[in-house]
Amino acid sequence: MLDNLGSNLKDALRKLAGKTVIDRAAVEELVKDLQRALLQADVNVKQVMQLSQTIKKRALDEQPPKGVTAREHVLRIVYEELVALVGQKVEVTLGKQIILMAGLQGSGKTTTTAKLARFFKRKGMRVAVICADTFRPGAYTQIKTLCDKVHVPCYGDPSEHDARKIVREGLAQLKEEVIIVDTQGRHALEDDLITEIIDLNEITKATHRWLVLDAALGQQAREQARRFHEAVSIDGVIITKMDGTAKGGGAMSAVAETGSGIVFIGQGETIEDLEWFDPNSYISRLLGMGDLKALAERVQESIDEQDIDVNAMLSGKFTLRDMYRQLEAVNKMGPLKQVLSMLPLGGMDLPTEALDVTASKMGKYRVIMDSMTATELDDPTVLNGSRIQRIAQGAGAQLEEVRELIKYYKMMKRTFKGLKGGEKGMQRLMKKFGK
Ligand code: GDP
């Protein structure tokens, strides 16, 4: 996630929320704050100027629809314009398809190929990968290892230098529904690299040509997107390493400007860290409006066997037992921080302690909770000094650790309670937005 951009945008909106009247001065101040935030994220000056002109004009000229306050109206305009800035949603179909992966070396192409294989597999498709990267030594082993992890067959021949031949043979052998072809990259765009990708596009008759770009390129993503687009008409861009740079906003808006939509974003090194990109959801989250749809999907995926009642959690009925199940599920859902970013926090910042619980600490907490009785898990208010001592002894833990766990539990309970109000308000607002 674009942490900096997100918190700057949220600050700007919070300032707006604190105003008694939304007049020209308030709109101008908001626009200035937005400009600063976007420029810091490396969004191109021209795009920032255009966006701020539009927001200002719309905010001052358009009348809020009935039942919508001036403040909500401005928030809606900001939301819509930011969605437009990052481009159109690219549909991903679950039919038979061949996907050709393009991109320079180091962009994250190989990792992303494996992430995509996992994505389609989890959607119930039969998937295979062809390694046509004959340039980089070790490319085949790298992709093969990753494919093995997700039980996806990988076709390749490390001793063959002709990528075209590998692809022809691979396609003749593989019968899977989704075939992802990982092509070679270079450090720079060279003519023979472009020729090869054009050839592979013809040989594979690819359904999709997806370009992998490193978010750290910022605005420079525009040039790469343009060159590859000219060669093979890119129909989806995957921006990787969104987790590691403040320049992601620049890369996203630059790509959108070339007319190629963003199809996925990568936000971590592990194979799960891939997100199907939806401009509406993404901007909602960036502005702290939450993304209940994505959260519901994520939760559904990992919770089926865990039996967690999210609604009960949000209604403040949160016991230690819930927390135990939550800790178990969190591993599957991904980092807590990412999961919580999908909740509609309405610009509220979560205490950092809530997010900084490491995996090893979670493990320890689970051991401690294993030493608790059913009564204690269901009603943590019974926990007194002697019970804490017994639990610590049983778990082989320090008294301090048990107290820390209880403190953590109380904080989580408060946080979830706090979310409830935010959620209602935001859901109402999203309804007005017609989402
Ligand atoms: P390729 O040369 O384009 O095939 O690039 P690789 O797939 O080998 O990736 C290059 C480096 O970027 C590796 O260290 C990956 O682990 C890392 N990487 C790829 N995608 C992401 C991402 O979304 N986030 C982070 N933090 N690292 C990534």
C-alpha cells in the first residue's frame, strides 16, 4: 500500500471534515493538500494540475445531490477523480487463455508469473507455466521452484537457447487451461528483446500480454509501458513492489496515462502478495473508506475452516476465543496490516502496536491461550492474579507475557468496537456513492 500517500490524503480529508463551512477557501486548501500529497508520490505535475483543476471546478460548480452534504459531495468528487487517475478496471476472465509476460530484468516478472499461477489455481483453473527466459542463468530453476510450491507444472529447458523453440514445444505438450509464458528480460530495452517478444506473441497467439513494471520507476514507468505497448499491444500492466516505494502513485498514474490498465499489483516477496487491481477498491482503501468487498473475499478464503464471526467481532463481542481463532486465521489471510487496511476506518489510524505483532509473538500468545480454561476464553473479565499465575505456569511463560497478551486483547477489542461506528457511516456514504 501507498502508506505515505494514503496518510497524506486522509489528513487532507480530515482537515476538510473539521471545517464548519465548505467554501471556496476550504476547497482551495484541500486541493493544495492533495497536490502536495500526489507530487510526493511522484505523480506527474501535469496530471496533478489537471486533477486539481477538475476537483476545484466540480466542487465549486456542481450542486450536491439531495440528501448529500457539501462535505460528502467534495469527498465523492475527490474519490471519483482519483479513481480516474489510476485508470480503468481490467477484467480477468477465468476461461482458457495464454498469458505472455513481458518486462525488464529485475522487475519481478518471474515472481509475478508464479503469483499469477497461484491466483488462477485458487480460482479452480488448471494452470501451467512455460519458462522462455533463456537469457538469465538460473531462471528456469527459480520459476520451477516457485511453481513446485503451488503445484503447477513448469515447462522449460535450461540448455536450450532458443526461446521460440521452447515455447512451441511447451505449447504442444501442455494441455492446461491457463498457460503463462515467462519471457526473458534485460537491464534495458534492446531491439532484439522487442523482436523476441513480438515473435513469441505471434507463436503463442497470446490471449493477454501483460507487462510487469517495478513501482519504484515512478513516472518513468510511462516510457517502458509505451515501448512495450507499441511492440505487442499490452492489455494489462502489473505493478510490482508497491510495498517498497513511495513512488507507486507515479507509476500507477503514468501507466494509466498510456491507456494500458493496471491488472494486478504486487505488494510483497511472497507468492500470496498479489492483488487483483480494482481502482474503486484501491482508492476507497487509500482514503480510509475501507473495501468491504475485498475484505469479505479475503476473509471468506481463509476463514471457511476457521469459523470466525466477523460481524460479532465488529459488534464488540470479541472474546479471547475469537482472538485465538483470529491469530490462527491471520497467517492465512496475510499480514494483519494489509487485512485491516480493507476495513473502513474513516480516516482513523490504528494504534501501531495493533499492527506490529510479529509472527513469533502470535505463536507465543497461542501457547498461552492454550493454557486457559473455556470460561477464561469466553469471558476474559474473570482473569485475576491467581488465574494469570496458573496460566503462565502452564504455558511456561512469564507473568509479564500473560499480562501483555491481555493488554493486547483489550486493545483489539477496543479497536473493533471503534470500527463499528466507522463502518456504519462509511457504508451509508458508499451507498450514496452508488457503490
Ligand atoms: P525478474 O528478473 O523480473 O524475473 O525478477 P524476479 O521475479 O526475480 O524479482 C526480482 C526481485 O524482486 C526478487 O528479489 C523478488 O523477490 C522481488 N520482488 C518481486 N515482486 C515483488 C513485490 O511485489 N514486492 C517486493 N518487495 N519484492 C518483489
